[in-house]
Amino acid sequence: MNHLVDARKLKRPVPQALLDELKALFGDRCSTTLAMREHHGRDESSYDPMLPDAVVFAHSTEEVAAFVKLCSQYDTPIIPYGAGTSLEGHVLALQGGVTVDLSQMNQVLAVHAEDLTATVQAGVTRKQLNQEIKDTGLFFPIDPGADASLGGMASTRASGTNAVRYGTMKENTLTLTVVTAQGEIIKTGTRAKKSSAGYDLTRVYVGSEGTLGIITEVTVRLYPQPEAISAAICSFPTVADAVNTVIQTIQMGVPLARVELLDENGVRAINAHDKLSLPVNPLLLFEFHGSENGVKEQAELVQDIAKEFHALGFEWATRPEDRTRLWTARHNAYFALLQLRPGARAISTDCCVPISRLAECVLATKADCEEQGLTHAIIGHVGDGNFHVQMMVDPNDPADIARAEGVNQRMVARAIGMDGTCTGEHGVGLHKMDFLIQEHGEGAIAVMRAIKHALDPKNIMNPGKILRWEQ
Amino acid sequence: MNHLVDARKLKRPVPQALLDELKALFGDRCSTTLAMREHHGRDESSYDPMLPDAVVFAHSTEEVAAFVKLCSQYDTPIIPYGAGTSLEGHVLALQGGVTVDLSQMNQVLAVHAEDLTATVQAGVTRKQLNQEIKDTGLFFPIDPGADASLGGMASTRASGTNAVRYGTMKENTLTLTVVTAQGEIIKTGTRAKKSSAGYDLTRVYVGSEGTLGIITEVTVRLYPQPEAISAAICSFPTVADAVNTVIQTIQMGVPLARVELLDENGVRAINAHDKLSLPVNPLLLFEFHGSENGVKEQAELVQDIAKEFHALGFEWATRPEDRTRLWTARHNAYFALLQLRPGARAISTDCCVPISRLAECVLATKADCEEQGLTHAIIGHVGDGNFHVQMMVDPNDPADIARAEGVNQRMVARAIGMDGTCTGEHGVGLHKMDFLIQEHGEGAIAVMRAIKHALDPKNIMNPGKILRWEQ
């Protein structure tokens, strides 16, 4: 299934001389086997694989810099690769070239617990980081579901369930080490909590999806583990009631740590996959962080609001194992949903709107899925106005795929019409490029393109993603 | 007093033809009088004025765009001007040119209370915005002290007393309308709370100090007014005790709304200026926001920590008028300090370090001021690791100025050595340009320069600030 791109037209040849030099530099860590290329030519999107010509495994920033210098010399495309969990085709080798896999750059370089910061190599995953710092009493909150690498999360400006309270990678990245398209190593900032010292290079690279440089080290903010955590689930008769509960909670300034929506299809799927017996109704999962009293206050307030919107009962999960079970089910939703339609592949998309428009946007999108007869679910980080539609399609049925793409296009147009964005957290990759113009306008895209041309004049950094090189 | 720059060498001529066209376009709102040029050729820094050749007052984004197109046609420098409250020479017409004053663009364009956002023209000041939204139950927290314009605050990535809780302009700007150096009008984002849709143009322009484009509209986040606010002051025998109290409070994750340090000189100054009778000791001013219980919990925790560090008593200011009196005194500190040495001018500088290094950095800087025999005070937003040194110097005594500059240079080197930044919130302007290289390294500066060259190829946007055009 390759619904948007014909990569073969775009392929740039990779000279044997470059491959020879890479083999000399990386030895066994440079591979051109089909299996390795296939593994790196796909992500968790619905795109057919597009294979790089070779894959190298880097162990240090200096190796990445040497690698980039070589590729630049041969005008060869470079695709950075972390955990391969992206959803919009980010790591596909659209124009061929060499993939640099950073997963073996997996050292936690420094934990400054007293400053609430940690510095890691790009291949460290969020779970690994949290494992390594668990004795400090601190934690790293950003949680996009998948056990993504921190470099990948910075590159795609990832967020997820905790963002409503703790922000996204944009807010939680203090500084980066980046290898530029020229193979220079730079630091984009310092460990100071704030700075007015010139252009915000950290935010230039966060979310740039490997198109401007390669992030090799990330310094992130950590947070004290909350004194108290409690979680609750609450079913509603309609999606509208659930979403309106969230809207009012946010407007009242309740500092929710997480609030996730699953529509009735989502609930049905996780019931089956995780052997739960939740009522098959739209569901909100809440998590509260704070002092014992603070958590109690928040939860009472939310319970009162939920009642106004016809809540079908508020159920507590105070024991850690119950909380873990619920959040594991939520995180498995992607795979659980796939099992709603055996043999199907998922088209997963997201958008984000100002919170006051959330109910309207969710309901219209859901109605559209139903009209199109698509097996689907809506799940989302609704506290931020961000939600996902996952549509299970037959990969061999172009009409089915076209129906799903139609829903996606109309959802994005709807979100943009509400002064929202075509992607809250998945990123642009290949799948949202045209929507980017729709959202930002040609003038803003021209500014983005000017930045791309200035920082990557040979168009070797993950070429063909986010922006087209020419207008 | 003009301790770093000889502007006359850099002056670019402004053709009469341009002035004629500007008069035709702006009528009475284009001025070349000396008084008007003098008013716009200075800020609150210690630099001697550097006058623009003309000043225009814009009323709309479209007028700004037309103005930029004209100036671009004549390769003429443009200096955007808001409230004129910057501290590092940002608005000085280093190379001559035309200043565009945005203070009459002072309309609050939209308040979306239900989304917690407001969109304003760039000339709206923070106090004006808070006045206009006070009946919504919301407020805009960023408070750099001066009643700065929102456009100026975005341009300098301003923060101030509330940043420890609510973040800076970086976190609180959702989207901007910008006029590019080519005179195109762009929007940098949407009102969605988060987005992964391409390069983060909002953060490219926030903090770019008018060197990449002119911010004409700003959409900011608003917050529900807290249910309860309380403030307290606490004196300490030493600056070290005060700072260590803050460090421990932050490390414990107490969500302070504000925590300000004034050293004994700062206290002496505001006592005199605001007719207070605070003990002449290092002082912390705290503000707590939250629920009634939450505020009480926070305050009790902080009080316990302060006791460990020899606090000389914790005094509450629960009545709004007492709080206002204290915060007014804090905000007047700049002017109060000037009166410590009549006839003097202030050199005010700032830096920001990881919180664990704060005490060390403050104490070494204070010792340096004392060794140099400078009339000075240290005040700061210590919860962020950010502090200011204000030195009162004789504007006619080059040796005095050199002593102050020496303190500044050593403070910056110290902060950078601690993985901190040469400016936490004042910005670069003219005063911190050399430190920028020291902080970021030539490689990162080259990336900043590439962005500047790409977005402002004629070098007309506030030229000579932040970066030199050539290496």
C-alpha cells in the first residue's frame, strides 16, 4: 500500500566509492543486506517500505559527523533512524541513500538530579531513561506510547499522554547536540532553564524530522515524582459528554496529568486485547499528580464536572498495579484496534484544535468515519485538544484506502478551519506535506524552505520530507 | 556613555526619495524631527542614543508590510520599536535607517476565553491586556517588570517574575503574525495548544529581536486566575542562605508562582524609594498560586525549608493591597537603585545558570562587585536560576564604566562555565554579542548567521544586533 508516493522517480544513485568509504569507517556496522535495508525502510505507517542503499550504526557524535561529511561529499541522502516508531513515513528512504541508525548510541551521559536535567545520547529510549533515573526520585514525563528514542522524539516534537500537564518535547528539551548538514558538531543551547541568547536553535531542530541536521544528544528536563498519583476511569453515554467534561475541566485550570479519550470502538478493542471488561461506552482515563490533598481536590472537582455531563460512574484505580493495567491497555490501543479487523493495516492520523472546538471536530470526524463505513476508533490526548483517528483498511483495496484518506483530508481541513493544526504530535513526514501548505500558507512555507535551503544546501538531510525542495 | 560601539562608522545613508515615499504613505505619522528621533534612538540601557533618520507610526500589519517593502527597495535599515523598555541597546539605530513605532497598534483583537488565548496587536502592553481581560477570570502572567509591549516581549523572549511557574514568552506565545524582510505577511502557527506541523517558525521569531522580521500580532496563552494567592517575605542573614532556600524549594517541585531575591542593597534602595521598613538583609519575596489548601501546603513547605537556612522570620501579605505594595516596590527596584547614587546611570545585566550553581554564581559575582567598589545590587528571578546585577556608574568616568563592564564579562564567563547562559531574559542587543560566540561556539553562530542571511538577505532588519553580518 503506497497511497501517495512513487519513490522510484526520486531515487538518487549512491556511488560505490561512498559505500566503500563507509565500510572502511564502520566495518561490520555498515550493512547493505536486503534484510537490514528492509528493516530500516519502514516505520509504523501504512506506507510500503522504501529502502535505503545501506545502513550504518553510529556509536558517537563524532562518527555521525564523519559519516555526514562523507555523504555530503557524494551528495547522498541521509536518513536518521531511532526506534522506527514514527507514523507518517519519516524514516522511509524516499530518494534512496544511507540510513544512520542511532539506536546503539544508548548511553545516559549525565543525570543532574539537583538541576532536574538529564543528558542522553539520541538512541536512549524514554523507558530506558526512566529506568536509569528511578532511584533519583525524578522522572521524565513525555510518553508518546511507543518506547521511542529521545532523539526521535525531539526530531518529531513528540508529546503524548502527559503533555497536558508537562508539555511536549518542545518545552522539555533544554539543549541538543546536532550534526549539521556540513558535518559540523554544534550545541544548540545550555542547561540554563531559560535564555534570551540569540536565535532558538534548539527549537529550530526540535520537530525538524532530520531535515536540517541529525540530533545526536538531548538534554531534557526531569520532574520530581509526584507525592501522590491517582487514576480514575469514567464512562459517558456519548463522546460529546466525555469531551465536554474535558473542555470544562481545562477551562477551570485543573492541572490534570493525563486525560485520554477512547470512543466505544476503542474500548471494545482494548477489552478484547487486554482482557478487560470496561462498559462499551466512550471512556475518559484520568491521572492526577500532586500532594495527597491536591490530588483529592482535583479528582473531586473533575467528578463534579463529569456528573454534569451524565457520567456513568467514576471508578478509582489507586493501586499502582491497577493504574499500570489501564495505561498499558491504553498504550496497546494501536495494536488492539488492528485486531478489530484481522488482516487490515492501520491508517493513523491526528490533529489538534483549540479546546473549545474539540467536541465539534471529534463528532464530525466520527460521523464521517461512520458514513464511510470504516472500521475505526477515535482516541486522544483530549486535554490538549489533540485526537487520533485510527482506520483499519484492507491494504489490497484501493477504494478502502481512498475512503480513509478522504476522512483524513476532511479532518485536517476541519481542524485548520478551526484555527487548529494538521498534526498535533505525529509530525509531517510524507503524509501531511500538502496539508502543511494549507495550514501555514505559501508565505510561511517559503520561510521554512529558505531555512531548509540555508542549512542543507545540498538537500541531503532526509530529503523529500516536510517540504518539497522547490515550490 | 557609549562603551562599545561607534555607530558613525556603520551608518547607511537613507535616500530622500524613501523619506518622500514614507511621508506620502504615513503623512503626519512619519516624522524626522530631532525630538522624535532622539526619543526613538534610546532604550533603558546605558548606551548613548543612536538616532534613526526617521520614525513612522504604523496602524496595521498591512502598513508595516508596505513600509518594509519600501525600505527593502532602498536597502534601508528598519528598527521595530514597541515600548522602548529594553535594556541591551535593542532599538538603537546603529546603522541609521527608519524606526517603525508599533505603539499605536494597540488593539486587543480577540479574546478566546474558552480556549485560554488572546490575540493582540504588537503594541498592546501586558498591563493593558490584563486590564481588558480582567472580567473573564483569566490573566496573562508574563511580567518582565516594565509595562512592555507584547510584540517587544515576544521579540526579546521576555520572562520575569512569574516565569518560574508559567514559563516565558517562548512557552506562552501560540502564534505570531510577522512581516518578513521582503514585506510578506505570514502567520507562524495556529491557536492549537501543540503542533508538529513543520519548522517551529513561532520560536524562530520569538527572541529574534527584530533581526528576522517584524512581529505585528501576538497570540498568547491566558490562565485562570488562581483561586487563592498569597505572598510572603522572608529575610536571611546571608545571600547564600536565601539562594539555598530557593534551590531546595525548586528541587522539591514546589510550584512557586514567583520567588524574587533582593540583596541587602536592593532592600535598602526599595525601603528608601517606596517608604518601606524592611530589615536590611537579603530578602526573598514569594508568591503562591493555587487552591486555598494548595497555597497553604506550599507555603508551609517553603517555611520549613527557609527555617533550615536560618530564615529571620516569614511575614505574610495576604491582603491584596499589601501584596501590591510589595510587588510594586520590587518592580520599582531599577529606579530605586538608581537613587542609591544620584547622577549615576545603571548598567543592568543578567545571566542564568542551572539552579544547583546559583548560589556559587551569585556569591562570586557579588564579591566581584564589592572588590571593584561598585555601587550595586543583585536582584533576580532566582527560581529559574536567573539573576540581575545592577551597577550604578558615573556616565562621565570611563574607569567606573570599565569596572562595571569587567564585572559583567566575568559574570558571563562564570555563567557559561557553569553550563548557563549570558542572558536569561534581557536579550543580546548590542551588549551581549561577543558573549554569544563564547556561549554557543562558532559552529552554532554560523547556523544562526545562515538563518539571518536566508531570511534577511539585504541585512535591513535591525542590522548589527545579535550577530555580526560577517564572521
